[in-house]
Amino acid sequence: MSISFYILPSPFLVFPLLFLLGRRNVCQILTLFFLSFQSFLIYNEGFTIERFIHGMEAEYNDVVRWKYTEIPEVFGAKDVRKFVIKTRDELEKLLSDKEFNDSDGLQFVEMWMPKDDAPRALKLTAKESAKTNAQLE
């Protein structure tokens, strides 16, 4: 099983193409390059590194919940398949789903992550930053 993330060609190629294509929105342009496009948004309720530095429950690190699955429509997308994933089991089920993997068009996946989910390197960096901040105060 693999996840494909699509990256547009270099800006030197994309910007002239955008100029030539005229006033098209982002989603229309993406569909010109790709028959299938999967977009993953990771939602973790706020600013993770700041939580590790200044405290997990500091309210100023919270991000107000928004209707993230409506983002494609904001950019003019139509016929978008949307998914909200809150558990590892749901993610594994989605990524192994034949219809999801073989689908044409835009698919938007909102993945919820625990607010304290971070790689070890980030946690160590945040710990050192917190120590430095304490010395400066």
C-alpha cells in the first residue's frame, strides 16, 4: 500500500502555464495535470510545537474548528469525494479501499491526529527551546 502525493512541476514551468491558461482556479488547473488527485489535511487542534514549548493546554495554541472538508469548494472544485478520518483503523480501511485507490478526480481527506502527536525529534527540539526560553525570562 502506498500514498501518492502529487507535486506540480517546477515553478518555471507552472507559472507560464498558468499565464497561458488564463483565469482558471487551482482545482481546474490541477485536473488538467492529473486525472486523480488526493489531498490530505492533517487536523491536530492547534500548534503542536508551541504546545510542547509553552504547555499542552495553553489556549492560544488552539485552532478553532472549521469546516475543512469544504476547502475544495472554496477553490472552485466540483464533484469532490470527501472523507473524515479519526482513527488509524479508518485510515487503513480507506487506504486499502479499491474504490478510493482507483478513483478519478479530486478526493479530500481530513485526518484527525492527537494534539500531542509529534516525532521524537520535534519533542526534543521543543524541550530545548523551552529551556532556552526559561533562561531568557
